[in-house]
Amino acid sequence: MKPLSQLLAQDSFSRGDLAQLIGLHDPAEREALYRAAYEVKARRVGRVDYYRGLIEFSNICVKNCLYCGIRKGSRGVRRFESTLEEILEQAKWVFGHHYGSVVLQSGERTDPKFIDFVDEAVRGIKRVTGGRLGITLCVGEQTEETYRRWFASGAHRYLLRIEESSPAFYAAMHPADGRHLWQVRHECLLALRRAGYQVGTGVMIGLPGQSEEMLADDLLYFRDMKIDMIGMGPYIVAHDTPMGRAALEAGLDTEAHRARRFELGLNMIAAARLLMPEANIAATTALQGLNRHGRELGLRAGANVLMPIVTLPRFRSSYQLYDGKPCVEDTSAQCANCLTARVRWAGDEVGWDAWGDSNAFFERTGQRPAPGQAAGSGGAAPRRGRTIPICGEPQSEPCESYQAEKE
């Protein structure tokens, strides 16, 4: 093993290097890793974090992934679909509150009605916001023709998590029914790139049987695929799923297991930032699902994107991919105020009214971003943050900010 100081001074990393960083457990060593990653973030994409207002508009899904709380086979899920009018109202709320972008997310479907509906939603959002709201789609595997149609209508970013870069491990996480194939998902990522999207992907971190070397392979997959955006988070059990039941029965969901998965989640963000300095990296809700300060710690470890939930309140409890999803009871305004407090605690500022597109995309394609598009180019100037022990906790709860505003 290399001395940590040597590793953190490198600008290229082998599989072994990445596995060593991902596996760090000592608090002082993790602190050093996160500070190094945050310095790279500040230098390469800026101390400005970007909001993607998350609209979860349907939990109807044709897939039966063994880990997912809204899998087709889950009988306890109350299925829902938002109307086009509801989506457009939510998008107008996002735009009116100065978020730069919106994410349309749902369960996976490929039927013509669904494809037409997504297309209408994308065109509608562009219409009601004068084309000024960025649009990310997260609606699963589709044909390249469909991807191109949605891109032509105005979507410009697409998140499709590979979930696991190893085809064999991917197969173990999905039914052997011919409808859950790693190669199909991989080919979809290539199709998205050909269609012109900024392409995002990610994995679950800390799965039973997953080694640090496998997680290093995941990061190398992102690098080799020239991924523009990374959205990954720690595995959290969904109790009413085959994988969740197996983990609970095997005693693999103790407090110690959850704490280690959280550590691995932060380590992966930091290692990803060192490996891919120009990429956009999300501090996902799953981090907060395991640690109440998870998302701001993710920002301090190198993430620069947050996805505040703006799903209609009556649908939020029905869109739970895992147990204990945070922010389900909050209003959209509460979620926004809470996240802004988290951003400021991390020493960053919010990139209001900016798309905050991936620098990696512009570097990969040679395109030039319009003003306010690229990460680090829009929003308020970042202020100098306090010296904060990244592995520790803030002195006050960020969510107190919106309580004070309410009072």
C-alpha cells in the first residue's frame, strides 16, 4: 500500500490506488481524503452547488430489480401517475424558486403512451419556462430513437444508473428473465451519448458481497465511458424486496453495517472527484438516509449537485426505493430551505438560475457552454467556508433554518 500523502498528490490512479482510497476507515485518513477532494472540486468546478428539482411523476415500473422498493412485484406499493398539468405546475414552482434545472424521474416503461407523455412533459416544461429551465430525464432503458426524440424536444441530460459495472454481479441483482440485462443497459448509455445528452450513471455502494476492488472497477468504468455526471449512493435496504429480506435475515443491516456503507459512500464521492475532476457528482438523498448530515458531508467530500424533492406531497410516500427515505413529509419549500442551509454549512453557495452543466461534457465534446451553463459559471460567488471537521457533525441542525423562517 502507498502512503496516503503520496496517493493524494497523484493525478492518475490505478485500480489498487482507488481501492485503497475507497477502503479508508480511519477518521483522520478519511478527513485527509475529503479535504483533498474538496480542494479539487473548488479548483475545477467551483464552490457552487446546483439544484435539480426532482419530480417523481410515476412509480409504475415494468422492471423487477431485486433491491428496489417500487419493483413490479412489490404488492404493497400504491401506484400513481401525475398528470401533465401537475408536472407543469411543479416545473413552474422550480423555475419560480430559481432552481436551474428539473429532473423527471419515474419507474421504467417503454410503451408508446409513456413515451408520448414524457415527450409532452419535456416540451411543456420548455414552453412554460421560456426554454430557460434545464431538463434531466431519469426514466430508464429506451430505444435510441426515443432518446433522440426526447433530446430534440428539449431534454439535455439523462441519468441511467448502471448499478454495477460487473455483468456477473449485475446479474445477481436482477431476475434471470431476459428483461434485466447488463449489456442492454450499457448499450443504452452509449446510445444516450450518440443522441447528444450529457450522460449520467452510478452504482449502489456497500452491497452484500461487493468488495472495494469492485467499487474501484465501477469508478474506472465511469472514467472509461467518459461519463459526464455521477449519481451514486450507499445501499439502503428495502425490506419488501428479495435482496432486502436476504440482508435482514443474514444480519447484514446492523448499525455498524449502515455506518460503513455511509463511509464508503463518502469515500466513493471523494475518489470519483479525484479521478474525474470535471464531472458533476451528486450528493444523493441516500446519504442523508444513513446520516442526518449526509448530503452536506457529501458536498464537503467533493459533490456539487443536489436534487431537492418537489414531488407532489400526496405521492411522496409511494415513491420509496428504500426504507426510511428522508424528506418525505417536507413540503417543497421546506426541502429547499433545508438544503440551502446544508450548502452554506458546507462552505458553498447555491448556483441559482444556472443549469450547472457538466464541465466534463464540454471537455469531451469540444462544445462551448452558454453563459451560466457550465458548472462553476453561474450563481452567487462562493464565500470562504469555516474550517469544519468533515467526519464530524455541524454544531446545529440545518433544517432549523426553515423552522425559523416559518416562525
